[in-house]
Amino acid sequence: MWFVYIIECKNKSLYTGCTNDLNRRFQEHKLGTGARYTSLHKPIKILFSQECGTRSNALKKEYQIKGWPHDKKIKFIQSQNKPG
């Protein structure tokens, strides 16, 4: 099972990635070993995660999200977190 995720960093920037173990990967980011970006910009919390099935699907979704401007990512996260 693979996931795409978006992390909020302390400076309010967003980091997008994919993994097959969301909890482990977030801990790696918090320890500074997950990615260069999150080692320089302290990760605060996971704002969004989505199950994608395969690694290929997760990578495609990650690439799509990374191409979006910050405002579009925020709107996307808000739309995914609405109840109902």
C-alpha cells in the first residue's frame, strides 16, 4: 500500500512526498533524515494523506501535487478534509 502526503513545515511551507509507511516516513522527516527539504524546514504535521495503491500511482499523484502553487495545495487539502 502506497500513500501520497503533504506535510506542513514550521515556516508554513508544504512538502509533498510518497511512501509505503506513512508513520515511519513522518518520523524520518521529524528526525531530519527524511528529505533534504524537511531537514532544513522543520516538519510540523501531516495535513493530507491519500492511499494510492501502487508506488506508480503514488508517484504520479506526488508529481501532480508538486506542480501546484501553494494556494492550490491549501484549497485541495481543505476540500479533502471537509466532512460529508
